[in-house]
Amino acid sequence: MTSDVSVSAPTEERHPGTTGIDTQPTLEILRLLNDDDAKVAPAVAEVLPELALLVDRAVASVRAGGTVHYFGAGTSGRLAVLDAAELLPTFNAPDGLFVAHHAGGLGALLRAVENVEDDEEAGEAEASVLREGDIAIGLTASGRTPFVGGALRRARELGAVTALVTSNPDAGLAPYADHLLVARTGPEVLTGSTRLKAGTAQKLILNSFSTAVMIRLGRTWSNLMVDVVATNAKLRGRVLRILQEASGADETDARLALEAADGELKTALLSMLAGTDAATARLAIADHQGSVAKALADLAPPASAEPTPSPRDGAAASPAPQSLTGDRS
């Protein structure tokens, strides 16, 4: 026999501006959805200071050998799986560095599975793999999902850093979170359909969190994805273009550098920028926790700045070129 729960959350309230949506023409339906979507980015902007603290703790955890874990059910769990899965091809993130725990497992990704989000013990079991200092992030629009609650409680018992991403300012699971991230997206266009604004907010937060962590870990050079894994023809072409863009080399020289570096983009890039061989570049990157910027600063320290000549009368001074060797780890 199943029991019923009355959920009290802004996402469950009826939207006053869309009560007649079922009688509207298609274009008006789309406008109502789009107008509501425009509220998501400002809601996410409000949580950025807290998100920055979580990013920094995650970076410190990963550098100390820790891992990041997402916990969610339904839309929240599917978004978590998507974010974790895309970090390998985009940033060459090691397997197991980011792990998504979806209520109901793989079977619930494509089809809803009854009652799995209410299984608190399953959440506890999923979180039992965490170690002290790991990061546990629960995602639940309502802020009450038992699967997530069980995971966060167990994570805290094990000494992990906990966070909750929700759209409910009065989330019941808030006491289990070291970092509370409330995106106040309000009522949905379709009452209770949290795959809409609340889900979009979760997607934006996950995008920002994981991307910022990867940037801080040195897995980019400037705004280029220099740790991308070339698993198909499109990505192999992208690797070549990134190397040309970052180094200023022509296609022939870029291909030769990649070959010498056994296809490793970061190694090829550093060898070209620092004028060194691939083996030296590879070692320098490893010595600087994967950061091309730090390795380059060590191999090729910037020359002392020369005095800037005064501009001629009536001529404006040209702006100094932006350095690409600063600390971006």
C-alpha cells in the first residue's frame, strides 16, 4: 500500500499568469514558456556567491584526492547524469572524478520507476561510497526528496562536504547542507512540472559548477578546451583548430607538434609555446597539476617589461596586449 505526501513548495503552486494556457494558440503558448524561462538566469545569479564557495571546496577536495558526487531523482537525477558524463569528452576528467547517483539506477533514466525517489535507504546506500572530504551535491526542486535526504545524511556522517540545489527557500533538507543553493524560480507554467524552470536552473548551476571546477583545475588554456578528448573526426578537427588558435601555428606545424606529443593537446601546446620538446612539456604539466599556464610561467618566465614610448601628439596609445600566461588554474 502506498502513502500520499502533500508537498509544499513554490514549484507546486499554481502560476497566476498561465491558467488559460490550454486555450491559447501555439505561438502564445511558446511565448508564455519563453517569458517564464527568462526568470531563470536572474534566479541562478543570486546563488553565485555560495556556488563560488562550493567550487573552491570542490577544487581543494579533488586536489587532495577527493571525488564529487551528485544525487537526484527524476529530472534532477537525469541532469546530474548528463553533467557528469560530459566531463570526460570535454575536459578529459578521470573516470570516477564526478559520479552521478540517479534514484532507480540506469533503468530510471529513460522511464520513470515507481517510488524510487522515496527510497531513503537507497540514497544512504549510494552515499556509502563517499570518503571524508568528498563533495556530495543533492538536487531536488522541492527540497524534500527522501532519496536525496538519505544520501546527504549519510554523506555528512562520513565527513563529506554537502550541498543542496533546490528551488524551495524552505527546503526540508536544508539542515543537511553545508552549502544551500536556492534558485527562486517560483511556480511553473504547468503546475508542478519541475522539468521546466526548476530543471533549467539546476542545469545552469551544474554547468557553472563543473565548468568552473575544471577551469580552476587547469583543464583550459585561456577560454580554450585544451583537455578535450578527440574521440571522433569532429573532435580531432577541433583539437587541431584549438592548437592553431592557441599557438598561432599553421596546420602543418600544429599536426607535427601533435604527433610528437602522441596526440596530447596540452603537451603539444606547451611545447610550442615554451619552445621545448614534448617530454619536457609533459613533465612540466604534471609538475603543475595539469595547468598549462603555470607550466609555461615556469618554463618561460615573462621578460621584464620595457618602458612604453610616449604616444605622438594627437595619437592615442595602443592598449597593451592581454597576457595569456597568467594564473588560470
